[in-house]
Amino acid sequence: LLGRVLGKAVVSTQSTGEIGNLQSLEELWLSGNLLTSLPKSLGDLKKLRSLWVNYNQLHGVPATLEFCDSLEGIYCHGNQIEFLSTALCRIKNLKYLGAGRNNIKFLPQNLGDSQNLKELWLNDNKIRELPESLFALKDLRTLWLSANQLTELDKRIGCLVRLRQLSLSNNRLSNLPNQLSKCTELRVLQLDYNKLVVLPRSLNSLHYLEELWLNGNHVKEIPEGLYMISNMRKPL
């Protein structure tokens, strides 16, 4: 068991230096510690499938993680990360990336290289714009961008046709592109606490929508068809 999973312990950066020697390690849990950095030797863990380093004091994750051929999930919420390395986008099997509650302002321009990415959590950062390549993530199911500094939503959002959960709460959006209606598999759409005044009638085509959050906007009229979406369970 110790060769496969390293449990949570109160550790510091100095005590993780030899972790690259654990060649059979599949899951690494280091959340809630005092880490300010991670060793480059993590890239030697060829069997590592998930890395949990939430709520430390990290300023980044090592670029050598791109050599972890089996890595599917990186969870680094609640740190002091200001940018994500372009190397992370070259992890060929990466499916889950959680980097909420950091200080991220910009996303890597090659984000679209992460073609297997299914869930991307970037809430509570300082992101002002999204890179064009993000909209090439054809298999993305969850995109969490709440509590950032977005002022507009790119019309290419409609390219994410497999998206099921989209959170844009607590941003600075004043309008929505009609192309959002092309995300026909959406189940959850969170738009609360923005500056929206008008909702596009094209949202009526989101027939699988179960939750629509519109609290704290400036909306004066709800498109009539939204009330007729049969799956809706969250009141407007």
C-alpha cells in the first residue's frame, strides 16, 4: 500500500526531495501542508495517476510532470500559483485539472493541447481573458470559471459541444453570445452575480438544462421559452 498511495502528512518542502524514488506510486496526497514548491523528481513517477496538493503555499507545479505518462488528475486548489506551465498541457492523459483559489491571471496559450481534458476548475482566480486554444478542448465536460475578472464570453464557447457544467458566476459579464446555445448538452449553467441585462433567446434550445443560476444580475425579462425547459429543477 505504501508503494501505491502516500497519505496526507504534515510535511514541508525539504521532506519531499526523494519522492521520485517511489517508482510504484500511483496516487500522491499532499494537501493541507506547508509546501512552497514540489521536487522536479516527480517527473520520474511513471505510474502516478493523480496528484493532490491542495491548500499548500505553492507558487507553481514542476514542468517535469509532463513526463508522468499515466497522470490523469492534478489538483492544486488554494495555493499561490500565478501561472500554469505550458508543460502541463503536454501531459497526454490529463483529464482533470483543478487550480481554483490561486492568483492565476493568464492561461497557457497551448491549453488546447490537453485534448483529453474533461474537467477544468479555475474558479477564484484573476483571469481576464481566455486563450483561443481553450475552445479546442472538444471533450471538455466541466468548465468552472466563477469568481474571476471576465468581462465577455468568447463566441467560440459554442465549440465546446460536450460541455455539461459551465460556471461563470461572480464575473463582470454584461452579455452572452448566441453561440452558447450550441452547448446543447449543458445541464448546469451558473451566471449569477454578473452584469447581465438581456438573455439571448437562443438559450431556449438548451433542452437538457437542469440548473440555471441568474441571481444578482440586472435582467428585466426572462425569455419565455426558458420556463418550458422540462428538465429545469433550479428556479430562475
